Amino acid sequence: MVSKTRLFIIGGLILLCILVFLWLVVLRSSSELSEEKFAEVYVQLSMAKEMFAADTVKLEEEKERIFKEAEVTWEEIDNFVNRLNEKPQEWSKVWKKIVEKLEQRRQDLK
């Protein structure tokens, strides 16, 4: 027969494993890029590409500035795209957000 102490230790270890798992799930989901932030970064990168097409050095500097300001990395962008590629129907929502942001920028320039 298993002693109460041993059961207590086993139960504690199981509880600890569950807590670590939940913590990792929360940590992973909180670091995922939102559709809103992706759309904003995408629009800024697109505009930078148009503005600095002839000056690759300036374009790279602008890209770095955009990523730093948005607190986003290329890896996060790639992960977001890969996640959406697994669910192609989700792209329509993202493209809508991008179009809305582009339209807002156009209105702001008028």
C-alpha cells in the first residue's frame, strides 16, 4: 500500500506539472501577434517599401524602426503568417483590417 506522504508528493508533482503547462499556454498565447498589430505593421512596411524603393539602406533602417516601435520581430510576423496559413479562411479578416488601415491612412493624407 502507498503511504499518505508518497500520495501527497505524487499529487503535488501532478499539480505542479499542470500549473507549469498552464503557465506555458498563457505565455505562448500572450506572445502571439494580434490581427490588429499585424495589419498595422503590414501597412507601415508596405508604405515604407513604396517610399524607399530606390534606397535599400534607408528601407532597411525604416523596417528596423517599424519593428522596434511596434515591438514586433520578423519571427512573430512569420509565426502569424504560418498560423493563418493553417486556417486560410482567417486571412479574409486580416485583409479587411489591412484595407481599413490603408483607407484610414488615405483619409488622413487628404
